[in-house]
Amino acid sequence: MELLENLKSLEFDHGIPEEDRSFLCLRHRSRGLTLSGCAHAVFFCKLLCNLRETLYEMHVSRTLSSDKLANSVSGENKGLKVGIIGGGSLGKQLAHVLLRLVPLSAESLRISTRRPESLDELQKLGVQCFYQNSNLVHWANLIFLCCLPSQLPNICVEITNSLEKACIIYSFVAAVPVTRLKLLLNHNNVLRPQYQCLSEMTDFWGSNKDISTALQDPVMLQATCPYCSAGGITLNPKWLECVIYALINSCFGENIFYRQVLLLLNKVFLSVHGKACGQDQKTCPTFQLQDLVSKVYAENMSQKSPFPVFDLTAVQLKETPLTQALSRSEVLRDHLNYTYCHLFGISLSRAHQPVESKGAPCP
């Protein structure tokens, strides 16, 4: 491929009339959205994996009987089980990225698609590919919806009765709002990232590297940070709030109190410190109860109260206590960005290189 790199006549945009070149931004936009979507999915999976591992360690540290331990997040149940509905371009790329960067084992990932025979490469890696949506959601802890909008209503009918309450639905179907998805699924644990693209996007995201390789580039990874607009694509900040509340929901039913959940959150999100923290890391931010629930609700919680189960749809549409906590603390936002890069194995000092964004938000 390197032999053809400098041959302009073989490049994608060679020969395109000048009046049509404005449409090239659509190609850059598609590439950037795919990279960003896969990066954020990897980040979410890494957090869930770390949370489940920490929960397992917490259960083990208690002197539980073997029978009770077997019913907790122990053994094979402690690992994250991820399902993908849709085996098209996005579904296939997402599967490869999750296997390589989370990394998920092939046994922990399954795909349901109308054409499982088209996923021969993934099947050779040990990933189960079939066409049975209801069985997939019954098995998985996390489901990525990578289907077409026209397919979604039928898929929702197929899976609604098989959905476990704790299962998280992560939708890449941009044309279907989260309120509609909640109604179709009759399910509160639904998360959908929202992206905004700048007009006149440049070819910042590149096209020669595969997604997994591109996301190991420090500069490109920084452009996908939740609070970064470099590269011309911005992520709705409510997404990160929803991720935090989704992790809290994952702790429900594990017989742990809200104080223990706070410790888990702080370990998973805020235990990594950069040079800016200095030696006195006690001054670094931590999640407090009032950052996550209203003052009135917090006052009525006892020491042994669990967190409630949060409606993720409401979190994405309304202001929450966490909205206020994040908006008033730049230090907290910086810590979350640092954690984001750290989970990809990239230090913020390497990734923190300014990248200019060009253009204005699309109307």
C-alpha cells in the first residue's frame, strides 16, 4: 500500500469536479463519527469491566460462603458479556475494536445479524455469530444496537420480553431518539451518544489506518475525549453523565450500600492522577452523594441505603445534580479526561497536543 501512497491519480478525491468537492466533508464526517463512536464504546466497556472486577474483589474480600459467592459476580459471571445486534460495516468494525482494545475475549462477545455467514473472519476468531436477537439480549450485560433505523421496530419487538432489567442498551441508531427507543423497548437502561459535526471538516481523521490502530494515535485519541472538540466532532456532555449513572445502575442488586458505590466510582473514574495533581492528591476531586442525587433525596438516605435505579433516558434529557457538579468543576472534568486517555494506555501529557478545529457547528 505504501507504493501507492504518493500517486495522486489513485487517491479517492482525484478527478472530482471542483463544484462537487464540498461533499468530501461527508466522507471525513463518516470516518470521524465511526472513530469517535468506537472510542466511546471501548471506554464504556473498559469502565464496566473494571467495575465488575472491583465488585468481584469486594465480594471476595467479604467472608462470604461459597454458595453465596457463586451467586454473585464471581467466576464466569464476573466478566462483561457484550452483544452486538447488526453485522454491517459498523457492527463488524466495533467487534474488532472491542476485541483488540478493551480487550474482550471472543467468548465474551456475540453478534446477532441476518447474515451471520458474512462474518466469517470474526467466527474464525471464536466469536459466536448467529441470528437470534432474543437469545443474545438474554445472555448479554451490554447490547450495542448497530442496525438500520428501519429494522429497529421489529428488533425491539423481538427483544423486549427477553431484556433483563440490568442489561444496558447502547444505541448507535442516530435517527431514533432515546425517548422513542425507551418506548419501543419498555426499558429504562438505554444510552445513546449524540454527536455534532462541524461544517467544512478537514481530513483530520485520516483513512489509511484501521480503527483500532487510529485509536492508538495520541493526537487522534485526544480528539475523541468527551470534552474536546478537536477534529470537528463534539460529543454531547450528557453522555458522560449517563455513563456514570449506568455504572451506578450496574451495582444495583449486589447488596452494597451507597457509600461503597461511591468508593467504586472514585476508584474506577478518579484513581488515576496526573502531574498537575502534585504530591497532595488528597485535594483531588471525588464523587460525593450530593453530586449524584438531590439534596432532599440524600437527606432521607440511611447509611445502609443503596442508590436508586436511575432512568438513563431522564438523565440524558434533564439536568441532574451531576450536571451541576461537572459544569462547576473544571478540575473534575480534567480528571475524567485524564482517565479516558489512561484507559487507552496513553498519558495525557503525550496526548495533550493542540489540534485546531475548523468550521462552525452545522445548523
